[in-house]
Amino acid sequence: MATATQTVSVDAGDVTLVGDLVLPDAARGMVCFAHGSGSSRHSPRNREVAGVLQRAGLGTLLIDLLGAEEERVDRVTAELRFDIPLLGRRVTAAVDRLGERADTAALPLGLFGASTGAAAALVAAAARPDRVRAVVSRGGRPDLAGEALPGVRSPVLLIVGGEDRQVLELNEQAAERLTVEHRVLVVPGATHLFEEPGTLERAAEAARDWFLDMEAEGGR
């Protein structure tokens, strides 16, 4: 059973980020969400995925990767959502914050990224290989992680809609650069946002199963 949502602040150096933390009783692990492409911690799709994880006993942290003023700028310019080094540093700051908290420090940690947030999650996973146990991307752009890809040390699941053909190709290219266990999971009939009936549920269940495996010592 999940506890009430806690508001968490993360010092990212040049900005303080705000997140929503939910920690089930006797949590089995923790998952930090990295949003992208103009999304935020209020994303209904990521909140739906978070609910599936919470019901499986996993804690979740949904955090805004941009400050309020940055979000206002990004809505006009759309430039910060593609600043992967910046977003990666901020996901890394969130990882570090979870490592400082008494209630989350000992829990196995996974990262879930959507769209450009997937690249940021992979950058953070490469930066904190001893902390991050698993990574899941949903409709993500892992290719934008670039040189960080070979440095990822945790198993990676890349979930892509079967009708999202260009992104599928980019995911397959990124997968070739990974040196760890990984899988490209294609959800039939799904487009980029997984809006088709049952497709987001399928992606959420796959993410849940991938993260539950990180409980084992050292990951999978």
C-alpha cells in the first residue's frame, strides 16, 4: 500500500527541482522518472505507469527536470528539452538525492525515461553505475545519449510502439551501442504516445517486470 505523496526538493546546482515521491510500505525498490519533450511530473502517462509500479511495491519519484522559469522559456523555444547533458545532470542529481534519504538510500534504484528523458536517464545511469540497477525507456530517444551509451552498466529495456517506425529504428541503432544486457520490446499497434487501448498498460507491465528483477544482487 502506497503512502501519501511527499514533495521532494532536489538541489541541481543552478536550480532547485521539485518532485513527487510515493513510497509503498515495505518498498521493494525505487524508480525515478525522467520526463522529456515538454512534459513534467504531472504527465498523465507517466503517472499511470507509476501507479502500476507502486502497486507492485516499487517507490516512484516523478520530478520536473526544469525550473518554473526554464519551463516558460522552453514552451516558447523548445530548446531545453533537447539539452541532454543538462537533463542528464539533473537526473543524476535526483539519483544522488535518493541516495541521501534514509527511507530510499538502501533501495535498489531504477530509472524510467520517456522521449528525450530516456537519453537523460541513460546519461545518469552511466554517471552513477554503482547506484542505478536498471533502466527502462518508453517511446524514448536513447540515441541522444550518444557517447554515454557504452558506459551504461545496468540492464536496459527499450519499449517502442510498433507504429512508431522512425523512433523504433533509432532505438535499434542505440541498442547496438549498449554493452550490457538489453532488449528492444515492440508493442504492436502502438504509436509514439501509446494512446491506443491497452498499449500503455502493456508498456507499464513490461517496465514493472524489468524493475522487479533489479532486486537481485547486482541486477539481473
